[in-house]
Amino acid sequence: MKSISQIMLYVEDTEKCATFWVEKIGFTLKQTMLGPAETTAFVLVPQADSETAIVLLNKRAVAEYSPEVNLETPSLMFSCDDVKQTRENLTRLGVVVGDIVQIGNVLTCNFCDPEGHYFAFSESK
């Protein structure tokens, strides 16, 4: 193994969540594809040259076709240049965000998607 290419996120409404990731978080839609049970899956990247993509898949369809798959949301930490500015931008766009927390010498904050899944971001210095 040499890298992580995709992280699967299982959601109820793939289109609504894809719109959130693109319009609010600033990801780019890399690909739309057919998912299980004729559902639409979305491949999203934070930057065009990103090595890792997030794939949004319909939770009910995956549960039906692959019942052995763990459908829980993974804990993901994204990096940004400025936690305070990123938090302000997300707040202005109506995203639910948490307080900024300092862990050691690292500032972190979290945000919530439309389905109540929380993710975090920290400054990359």
C-alpha cells in the first residue's frame, strides 16, 4: 500500500450532501457515477490535484447490497491554512461549526454536514 485513494461516506441524501461539500466546504466534484441500486454516487476532492477523494454513497443501498460494510461515519481531520478564517467563512455560509480548541500547539475546530455528521479541521503549518 502506498496511499489512500478514497474514503467512503455513507449518507441518506447523496445529492444534498454533495451540494454541501461543494458549495459550503469548497470541494470540487470530480466525478458522478452510478452507485448500488441505481443510486448516484459523488466523488469529491478538496483540490484538483488531491491524492485522496471522498465518495458519497447512498447508505440504504450499500446496506442492502453489502450488509457486512460498516456504515458509520469515520473521524476525519482536514487541514487548512487558518482555522479562525476557515471557521468564519463556514459560519458566514451557514455551516454549523464548533468552538476553536487548542490541542498542544495545534488549533482545531469541527463542522457538521446536513445529516449531522461531524468532521474536524486544523491548521497545517
